[in-house]
Amino acid sequence: MALAQGETMSMIVNVLKNVLEKRRIIGRYSIQELLYRIALEQELQHFENRDKGPIVSVSVTDLVACSQRYHFVRRYPEIKIQMNYNPILVLGRILHVGLETIIRSQWHDVETEKPIEKIISLDDGRVIRVAGVVDAYVPGESLVIEFKTSRADHELPLQHHVLQLKIYMNMLQAEHGLLFYINPDRISEYAIDNSIDDWQLQALVNETLNNQRHPRYDWECNYCPYSIMCPYKKLNKYKR
């Protein structure tokens, strides 16, 4: 008998907890082992925070990506887990920690890794929890900051990063946003001074839940672990 999505999520959460518990028995970590453990802990937190009671949760990163991927993650979460130890993701995670440490030492009113959420009521009566984690928020300046890495120095700022920041600005009712990029060729930042409105946020939630944007951007299939099974896969040689 096939498992329901909720049962699959519960099973994955239990597996991750068991793996992490066993790894505590190891007395000494290598750096590689420590980074792997952190990747697993982040996945565990992600799946534990998914749905709370009867309210369905959608993350901000879900809203700026392919809608089919959102449904694949809920059905086959184990495929996504292995991606979290990808070297480029580990590098980005380390960069985030370093930048957050730097700005906390200089800006005493900044909040980093700030969890936020907003409840959205759809026209069909469904109540949806939109959740995310903001890299940095300066309440006194009404400023949201996102740190980003990119493989190449072209077409910055990227569309999905701008949209993600605008969603965070809506959720925090912030007046200003800042995208900060580091890549091998450039360090740059971009000011964003307009958020999306509630109607646009509701439309994004509808698109994701009803699987209407697959993919949202042509290049997504190049990096998606679910492309090997996806009926909407697009071939695109261009990579970011």
C-alpha cells in the first residue's frame, strides 16, 4: 500500500532523527563529518516545520521555484535530502554564517536567520501558512537583506532572488530590501524598494499549490534532482 504524503514526511523525519542520534555516538568529527551533520540537521528542521496541524505550509523558496518541484518534494523528500550536501550549497551555507557574523559585530540592531511566517486565505477557502527565514533584518531601517552566491557574473540580480526578497519585504512590511552577491568575479549589491502586494503573494501560492508553473524558469531543470522523473523537464544548455 502506498504511503500518504504526511506518512512519508513522518517517516523521513524519524529516519533523520535516528541518523543524527547515531552520529552523536562518534566522539570526534572531521570537518567533513561536521558539515554533513549540519546539512542533515537543516533538512530535519525543514521537514519538521512543513505542516502544522491542518494548515498546509509553503516556503518562500517554494514560491519562487518550479511548482512541480514543490509537489515532488512532498512526495519524494528523500531525493531532495541528498542535494543538501552539494559542495556549492555547503559553500553558500558557510558564506551565510560568515556574513551574518560580520554584520552582527557592526550593526547591533540587526536580526539574522530570522524565521517569519504569514497566513494566507485563498478564494477556495484554504488557509495556507507561508514560511521563510530572512538572512538579515534591520527593524530600525525597515530593511531586509539577502545574501546570495552565484556561479557566474551575468544577469544579476537574478529574477527569483528579487522575487524572494520582495516576498520577505511583504511579510515583514519592510520598506527596503538589499540583495548582496558574491561570486568568483564580483562582489555587488542591489537595492530593492518595492515589495509584492498581498494579491500577488496569493497568486504565487495558488500557482504553487495548483502546480501551474513547471518550470518557473527554463534553467531550473539543469539543477533539479527531480528532472530524472519529471514530465515537464526542459532541455537547456544555459546554466547559472
